[in-house]
Amino acid sequence: MTIDLGTGDGRAVLAAARARPDRLAIGVDACAAAMAAVSRRAAARPERGGCPNALFVVAAVEAMPPERAGLAALVPVRFPWGSLLRGLAAPEPATLCAVRGLLAPGAGLEVLLSVVAGDRAGVAPLDGPAIDALAAAWADHGLPVSEARPATLAELAASGSSWGRRLGAGGRRPGWVLRAGSG
């Protein structure tokens, strides 16, 4: 199972579900409007482009249904904003514990982040030293970071994130890749 947090428009969830029809792909966002169109598309009959293994949940990561605990083989997060960004990049223990709680043993967390001065996100800009500190904080909450580095333009483009495109990540501003495991 893949649980995609902060899905934005949800297209990445639909693509993941189509790529792996044997897996359930769950998109999670606290804003229902962000996922409305793709959720309707996924609910259509398969011959009309529907995808029965894609599910969309309106929830904050800290309030995920307990039935999802420990089931995700992969949790991708692409350019979160609002409370999810603050929870991952500030970092906030409740968010880190909630994300960790979604992961099955041996599962992975893949995060693309971008924060620069002037974002008004409630988070300090991310640079090399800030990413190192973030990796240490994640490890303290059971999410040991195996990779923390600047994102390549190819990775940013492949993310399919409409929010990442609007932010201009990789062009006007740096993006960061963090990969962690369930410990």
C-alpha cells in the first residue's frame, strides 16, 4: 500500500495506482477541494478511466484513521504546505510520530521539500545545515534518514506535483530530497 500525504491535486496517486494495480494507493490531504476532481475520476468505471485501487481520504496526517497504522510500504510526500510542511520541516513530534505510525516494518518515506525566505510558511528556509538538523530530528522520532540532498531537476519534474511547479522548485528555488525508513 502507498499512502501519499499532502497529495495536492492527487494525480500522482492516480498514476501510482495505475502503475501498480496490485497495490492500494491512498491519497491524503486535509483539503477536500484539492482532491475532488481526481477522486471523481478514480471513482469512474475502469473502462472510463476509473481506478478501483485508488482511494482519497480527507484528513490531517495526525488524524489518520487508525486502520491505516503500520500498513504503508511507501509514503511519498511532494512539496507539502501548511501544517504538514510545518510538521515535517519544523519538525513537530506529533507529525513525525504520525507519519512513522503509517509505515510498515521496512517501509520508506520519500519527501520533496522546498522552503525559502519569504514563504510565510512558519518554517525556516531549508539549506544544507537545516536539512542535516532535520535528518537528526527525524531519526530521533524513529525515521532514520538514509538520503538527504538537493533534488535534481529530473526528480522535481518526475514528481508530478502541481504545487512544486507553482513554487518553481528546481528553477527559482531549491528543492530537497529526504528518504527515511521505518527503522
